[in-house]
Amino acid sequence: MRSFLFHPLIFYPLTALLAVLVILVSLRPQSFPHAAAPVAGQAVQGAIVLSGAAFNSPAADPAAQYMTVKRNFLGQAESLRIAQLPGHPAPTPQDHGVRVLLDAAGASAIAGRPMTVEVSYLPSPVNAASSLAVSLQGNTAATWITQPTPPQPGTLRFQLPPQANPDAIGLRAISTATDEAYGLEITRIRLIPHGG
């Protein structure tokens, strides 16, 4: 006995619908770029920790860096990859870099206080950046602090001056080579404010 599913008026539309669904899933729309938006970090022992979902919607730096948010199959952010465009010098106080925007609660917790910023990273397996610059950004010019990035996974500690109205953490991969893009993968940022 022949099944009703094999009737041409049912079989062909179902086949077309299934093909469209397979194509849509293969495009992974959950991984499409997101508009820049403030994120909330986790409060852990007086520090603000930015990881995973906190890298969901950073503000790009198209003039000086490539930026990619590494996501799992469901589109959830896992880490942030940045790479310096070839031939760009170290950042100036007017540069913004790739910015992880802070929500109002996180910004008020660190406003006007000196900071220790710990950045955990993985070097790029092929073209690893030689340094990383970090700044606390707000209404005034950014103060960039730079440290070398050894070619193995690690955590760097940056001492940043206070910012009256902070709204973001700026990140900039740096390399002295000018032939290609050199970068690294940021896996966690920990903001530790000092003073009252």
C-alpha cells in the first residue's frame, strides 16, 4: 500500500521545505554579528569578571583591527579574537580599539577608582601579536598601557589610572611586523577596582 506522503502534492512541498530548513541552519544565523551593546560582568570577590556572554557584542575598531567573536553552535559567545591590521602603529590617546562596553552598574562600580585589569589570552596559532594594549575609556582621552604577550596562554596584569565616567574597556593587539594581521584571543577580563 502506498503512503499518502508520497503523493506528489505532499511529497514535493515537504521536500522543498526540508531543503530550505537545511540551508537556513547551515548559514548559522545565530552567529551573525550583533550590534554593539553594554554587557554586565559577574561580581566575584569585589572584582568584575567579563567572559563568555560578556563578549557577545563588543564595539569594533574597523580602522585598526580585525575583530571576531568566537561562538559555539548555538551562537553563544565564548571568547573575543582581535588582530592588528598591517602597518598600524601603537594606539594613541584618541584611539578606541575594540571596546567591551560596560553596563551602568559595572561602570559605576569602577568610576573614579584606579584599576588592576587582568586579561587572560590565547596566542594566535599562526600570527601571534607581540603585545597587548589595554585602556579604561570614558569621557576623557584613553591612557593605553602595553605589555608583551609571550607566545603561550597566559594572563597579563595592567595597572590603569582612574576614569571619572568609564563606559568601556579598550583592547588593542600590537605587532612590530607590518606584513600581515597579528592577533590573539581574549578569554577573560577581570576588573579589580582599588580604593573606596
